[in-house]
Amino acid sequence: MSSVIAATRFSVLDRSRTREGHDGPEALRDTVRLARDVEALGFHRFWVSEHHGVPGVAGSAPTVLASAVAAATRTIRVSTGGVMLPNHQSLVVAEQFGVLESLFPGRIDMGLGRSVGFTDGVRKALGRDKHDAADFAAQLGEVLDWFRGTSGTGVRARPAEGLTVPPYVLAVGEGATIAADAGLPLVIGDIRGREKMLRGIERYRSGFRPSPWLAEPYVMIAGSVAVAESREAARRLLVPEAWSMAYSRTHGTFPPLPPAERVESL
């Protein structure tokens, strides 16, 4: 058991959530400060996310925020959790990660997801449709082609072409199959149920095809974890996030995170 634990690498995902009495810019600065603390604690990777037009979430430009995090740290790997390909042109995504890898060589990972905007209004503002996620496999292939110089367009992605930025597929549902077909690492959580997550992992492992990026299946599990001096103290740390998630499911917006004491009085 000890050898298994010793081989396990831990990462942190920060969505740059706002808190009551604090604004979005402060949430972003908090993300950068957290990255420094996480690095000092010996964590392997720091992830930043992409959300558009979501009240209570300041993380809207993951590659920009990843650059700020990488500039403020020295050794920790920095990744996007993730850039949502349906929202972007593949060439632009490749160029952005090419710039990041050029500025911070050997520290950047490319987490890519298939979600589209949170609401119809956001999708309209992005010029996207909820069905655009169905093209994720093709979009993923296009991004990888830009790095390999095989896009077939006659255009060169600079400075991305020829660089190696490890790609990761953030999966919900069929994303596990897409990751397996592409031969890429899988990042998956139990947001839709533990059994569905386990089935997704099994589907990924059984269907995995080796690729120039990865020789054998690689799975990363995402989850909400609270660390405190006692079980009760850890539970209290999770209360604001749990309340905010429940609120978002019934109201369609993420409110700023309140103190645990106020949540428990609601």
C-alpha cells in the first residue's frame, strides 16, 4: 500500500470562484496565490478552468490564467481543466498552447473538453450551438494535427508546430471513448455518479489504442476533497461549494461562495 501511495501524484483544480464580499479580479489573484501555495506543498499539477458568463465564476480565459500561474511559479506543471474545444477554433487553441509551451517549456499540459456554453444566451454570444459538442472528436484531431504539422491546410501553426504539449481529454459520457480512440490520457470525475464514472474508465481502458502521445491507458480521477483536522471540520469546508452547486441546479447561476456559517443557517 505504501508504494502505491508514494507513486500517486496529486493535482489541484481551481475554478476561480468568487466569494461574498469579493469580486472577480480578486478571485483570479487568489487563484495565482493558491498556485504558489500548492507548489510549495509539492503538488504535481495546477489546473485552471473555462466558464463563460457564469455568475460566481471568474475563470473565463484559461490559457491567459495559465500563463499568469506559470509566471508566478517555478516547478509545478500548469494545465487547463479545460479549454472547451467547441467554443474555439482549433488553430487558435494550438497557437495559444504553443505560446505557453514556448514561454514555460516542459511545464504546460493541454486539458481539452467538449462542453459548450452554460446557457442558450452564452452559446449564442460564442456563436455556438449545443450540438457543436458532437464534433469534439474531429476538433480534437484538428488541434493535434496543428502540433504535428499535418493539418493539410498549408497553414503552419506557429509556434506550436513541432512542440510537444501533453494533451488530456476531460470526459463526461462519450468523452471516454473519444480519448481511447485518440490514444490520449483520460481525466474523469463522478459528477454524474460513481458507477457511470467506473463504466467510463472501463470503456476507455478496453478501447484504448496506442498513439504517438501515449503507449498505454492513463486515467486521472477528479473529485472534491477537503483536508482538515477532523471529519466535521472537513465537512464544513465543503458546505459552501455543495450549497452553491445545489443552488445552480435550481436557479441556473452560481452565487458567490458564502461562509459556511451562513450556509448552515439558510
